[in-house]
Amino acid sequence: MKKKTMLLTTEVDILLDLTLHEFPASLINEFAQKIVRPYYGGNLNVAVQDLINKALLEQDFVYSHITHLRNSSNNEK
């Protein structure tokens, strides 16, 4: 099966259904018990959105830190 990659160039939120393949049910169950129920009132949808948003923010922070370090080392040369 070929995988397709699509770049979205719009700022409008697009709602889509997400299917997970070969993903252990035990991991979803543990996530639901330890994270979703106590912190999100059982709302798995909001919990996953928050998880994705936090991962993206962390990636942006790490990328900006690496870029800053590269620029600092280039300025020292």
C-alpha cells in the first residue's frame, strides 16, 4: 500500500477521523485510565488534541534552541 503525504496550506481547522493500525489496545487503555479520565473528564478526543499540540510546541522549542545554538557557534567562528 502506497502512503500519500499531503501538505495543507490553510489555516482553517479541518476535522477528520483517525484510524490507528497495529496500535496496542493496552496502550490506549492505560492512556485512558491514567490521563484521560482524571485530567480530561473522560474526553479522549480533547486529550489526544492536547497531546498533539504539546508535542508540536515542544518540537518548536527544541528546534528553536538548536537553531539558536547553531547560530551562536557560527557567530563565534
